[in-house]
Amino acid sequence: MELNARYTYLSMSYYFDRDDVALKNFSTYYKKQADEEHEHAERLVNYLNRRGGRLVLKDIKKPGDEWGNGLDSMEKALQLEKDVNKSLLQLHKLASEQNDPSLCGFLESYYLEEQIEAIKKFGNHITNLMRLGASDSGLGEYLFDKHT
């Protein structure tokens, strides 16, 4: 889940860095998100190894190559964060059912609160982009990129 999110955010970052899109701060923002997701994945794998678990990697679905405008991408990123949050909540529920307070505490300490913050931040960005009329013209998107 975290590696899939990283892959998606990298795609978004490189998309907004293209010469025909040219929204540098969107690109930088998504690159930062990708780096955070990478850190989350590493933290989870390190925890797994400390607990004596075994890592089983699965295929990561290729993300899209086109992300539309800034508002479109933020809406997709918000959904991605909600999906990651749902997966983490399912893992927390399973850990609770299996009477694993260590994993529950780990998820609560390092993931769940951060997911709430990320969902709120994307929601705020979407609201502000809509206020600027980013879905109707490039000017709102440009202003958001320059001032956020």
C-alpha cells in the first residue's frame, strides 16, 4: 500500500514537472509525498523484520501517466490517501482481533494519525483550488501553485 502510493506520487511529480504542464510546486509537493510514502514503507518493513516476520513483495499496479489539472490530481491523491487509510485500519482491526497490541500501537503511533492529517490537508487543498476556480481556468491553478 505504501509503495503503491509512492509510485503514484512519483508519477504525479514527474507529470507536473513536464514542460507542457510546468507546475513546479505541484511537482515538488508530490515528490515530497512520494518520499514520505517511501519512509512509511521502510518503517513498516523494519518493524516486520524486528518482529521476525518475512517480507513478501507483490506486484505494484502501474499508476496513470496523465493527471489532468491540479484539482484533478489532488482529488485522486485524496482518494489514494483514503484507500491507504482504509488498508491501515483493516490491518489495525486484524492486529486487534489477533491480540497484537504491539502492532496496534505501532500503527497508531506512526500511521493512523498521519493519515488523518494527510486526508485533511488534501481536502483543504481541493477546497482552495475550487475557490480559485482551478477547474475552470489555468489561472487559479497557477496562483495556487505559486502561493502554496
